[in-house]
Amino acid sequence: MRALKIRQAVALQAEEVYKEATEMAGEIRSAFQSQRDEGREGAGRGQLRQFEATICSSDTVGAILDFVKRQTARLKPWRESHLGEKFLDWVGKKLPAHMARIGERLRKQQAEPLTEEETLDVRLMVIQEFVRALVSHVEYLKVVEAGGPL
């Protein structure tokens, strides 16, 4: 039952996370629109999909932060779009506020405060929700801007 309450609190907070992700998607999309990697179309899309797959399969926030820093150092679109910088800024500044709101929701349900392990899991869940929404919205914007069918 406790896990369900935690998931519900995260799901409710995901609505706010979604709004922030779509805002960031609008800011970074141009760097991932027509990237070429060794003559192949879609390298930008591949980078975004790898980003999403890595984040959603990561077990720790530290692994996510290391991946983002590494990609930012290696890949031009990440630097041009400031994706790494913006993402790290979101994790450092906005994620704590989301965590606080999740804690408030649990308190309103008269649930015990999150344990240290639960806090780590919830941070990971919120980050994963953010990245799923970010990547999905960048891909959506690319289709809309290209005038393609929805």
C-alpha cells in the first residue's frame, strides 16, 4: 500500500514535471533537428533516444549525472543546445522542489516520511518522468515544425 501511495504522489507531481520538460524541449529542439553523424540522418534523434534509454535504465542518480556530463563533453548538439547544462540545472534547482511537493502530498495522506532509500527511488522516478516527456516533446516538435502529419 505504501508503494502505491508513493507512486500516486509521483504521478501527480509528474504533471508539473511534464510542463517543465516541454518548456525545455522547445529550447533545445533545434540542435537535434537535422544532425548528421558520419553521413547518416537522425543522429540527433539517436542521441535523444540513447539519452532516454540510459536514464530510464539507470539505477542511480549519480550514473545519470555522469552520463549527462560525458555526453555534453563529447557531443556538439548537447553543447549547442545546452542540454547538459539545462538538465543539470533542473536536477539541482527544480527537482528538490518536486521532491518537497511529493513529501507534502504523502504527509497529507498521513503517510510516514520517505526513507532514505525511498527518497533515492523517488528522485530517480521523477528524473525519468522528466526525460521521457522531454524526449517525446522534442520528437513531436520536430514533426510539427516539419509540417508532417500528426
